Amino acid sequence: MKQTRNHAVVIGGSMAGMLAARVLAERFERVTIVERDRYPEGAENRRGVPQGRHTHGLLASGREIIERLFPGISVSLLEAGAVPCDVCRDGYWFQQGGPLARVASGLDGFVASRPLIEAAVRERVRRLENVRVVEDCAVEGLLTGEGRVTGVRTARGPMEADLVVDASGRGSRAPGWLSELGYEKAEEERVEIALAYTTRWFRRDPDCGAPPIVVIPPTPDGKRGGVMLAQEGGRWTVTLIGHFGHVAPEELDGFIDYSGTLPSSLIHDVIRQAEPLSEPMSARFPASVRRRYERLTRFPEGFLVAGDAVCSFNPAYGQGMTAAAFQALELGMAIDAGWGGLARRFFAGAAKVVDIPWSIAVGNDLRMPETVGPRPATVRFINWYVAKLHVAAHRDAVCSTAFHRVANLLEPPPSIMKPAVAWRVLRANLRR
């Protein structure tokens, strides 16, 4: 059956939904984003993104994709107060007992709050003449006919479409909808990490000596870590994290004391002297979840699932927005290849781009013995090697840059095992 490209509907207007709409706008006459929330006027947090108040990171590869989709948006964000940085040179990344070497790497970007980034993307999407946003409207189900999805049922009535993309996040109702239509449920992979995190904002003194990016990950023994990022408005956003019962207190003195128990004292040294600017914000993330839609043998035509609805990572790694950007590119390529086998093609491509951030996040979380998830021999070996790489990267600029390029999804993980890097890792650890 010949398929038209008259109308596409995107369920959910957060980052994944807006990036999907941007790609669809080039390929459909009309695109409608259906968002159950109401957008704020500017760069304010909104009810539909409760995690938006916490620390967020846009990886270098994600910034490059978003810049490609919205030329000039990086300049706009910098003008709005985003703090420019080289991820490697301007970041304090504490690994294996010490900070990684800080060198110019060319991984240029910025640090900014999630609401600021989302507002900038939302403004660009609204400028697209063939994109309409329907706010304060919940999608209640799928419309079907002739063996395919033909639109969505909303609280305001039916909305027909040639393609529906579910980008509604972790709470996606797609598994239930598919089950109602007689389709098999996608296999779910869960890695239980029992993560809790608390965030506070502090006034940032540019002369305090701290770099704009401070990342102190939890260790298998301590299970406590923290992230401190410079933000627009002259502030720090500080998120303290803990696994398996380690929870940063909301009360200010307790929050500051908790920061003093991290593997490095840098965050504590800054915030114990800084002026607090916000009330505490807390959240919990029990498990990383991945839905394996690519393994299904049957899937309805006219329907796709993307973003956190496919895979939600441990938020401490800051991969969510970047993974959504990669999936948006895959969506465009899958549609360009034709309607036949669209779902199979898209989910296969999305699985490949999700594989790397998933393996990085899950592999690192599995270092903790309490984490519940499969531990193949390859994961144990990679974690062993990465620990040795971090030791070398304390002083070796090549090792430090190699790690950052993988962490920013610019290079595949095997690149850190290239002979030129592996030799440096071996040499540094033998010297140690």
C-alpha cells in the first residue's frame, strides 16, 4: 500500500519529541506535537520535566547534532548565559583517586541548565511553519485501521496521522497500547542501581578557582558522588548522588557535610563558602531500563517509539539528551529509506546508537557489587582496563583525551584500546 506523508504526530514535547519533530518536519507536510504539559514562557522548569531542575549535561556529540539541526543555536545559548568550555580542558574529572589531565581537546561546548537548552530548542521548533504544538493535551490511546496505526486518541478528540512517534519518556504507555492491539511485549532489560540524588543551587564566584565542570563519580566502596556545573545566571548547580541507601540530605548543613564525604573535596570546598540560592530538590532512579523493540518480529505500521521510552539511562552520566539526538538522526534516515520495514529499520538503527551509551553507563554501574544485572566477562575486563586507563590519564594527555572522546560518544569504546593508547596505559601503570 502506498503510504503518504501528509501528517506526523509526536507524543511528548520534551527534548526527544522536539528533535523528532524537527526531523519529521523535513519529511511530512504537517507535524503535530501533542504535549500533556503547558510550556512556560521562557527558560523555566515545568511540571512535565521534574528532573529538569537537577544537573544536566549535553555531551559534545549531542551539541554537534543539535547545532546541525538548528544552525546557530549554540551562539544563541551562549548569548543567553550558557558557559563556554572545553570538556577536557575545563573539567575536573576525578577518577581512580585523582583528576584526569586537563588539556585542550577540541571538545568545545557549553554548560547550561536543562530549561535553558530546552527553551532554545523549543523556540526553534516553533519557528517551523509546518509544526504545530498542542499543549495541555493527553494522548489516551492509538487509532487503528487496516492493520496499522492511523493516529491517536486525545482528551480533545481523535487526531489522524500517517505516522505516530511516541517520545513520551520513561512513563510511555506504548507497551500497554501494543498489548491491547495483540502485539508481543518488548523484552525489557533492567539494571537495578538504587540511585538517589539531591540538588541545590549556589551563587558562583568566578574567582573561586573551580573549573566550570566538576564530576566526582561514586566508587564501588563509597557509593557517593557529585556533579557541580557552572550555569547561566552566575550560579552553580550541585547534585549529590548516592547508591543503595546513601542519600544526600536536603537540609543545607547536612547537604554540605555529605559533599565532604566524596572521593574528592573540591565540591565541598566550594559550596561550604557559597551562598545557597534554592530550596533542595530530590529524586530517585531505581533502575536503568531498556526496551528491546528491535527484537520484536511483529510491530504495527505507522507507529514508532523513541527517546527515554526506548531506553532510560542512569542520569548521572548525562547521556539522555544526546541519545535522543542520535535517535532523531536515525529516524530521518529510516524514513528516507522508504515506508517498507520502517519500524524494523528504525529500531535496528536506534539500538546501535543506544548500545554505546548503555554499555558505558551499565558497565560502570556494575562495578558496584550491589548492582543487580548480568556481568559477562567482557564487562569485568573493560572495567578493569578503564580503571588502568584512568590511572594513566592522570598525567597522560593522550589517554585523558581518548577517554573523553568515548565518554562524549564521539568515538566507540574500542578506541581506548588502540595500540597507541594501550601502550601508554601499560607504561603508566608499570611506572606506578
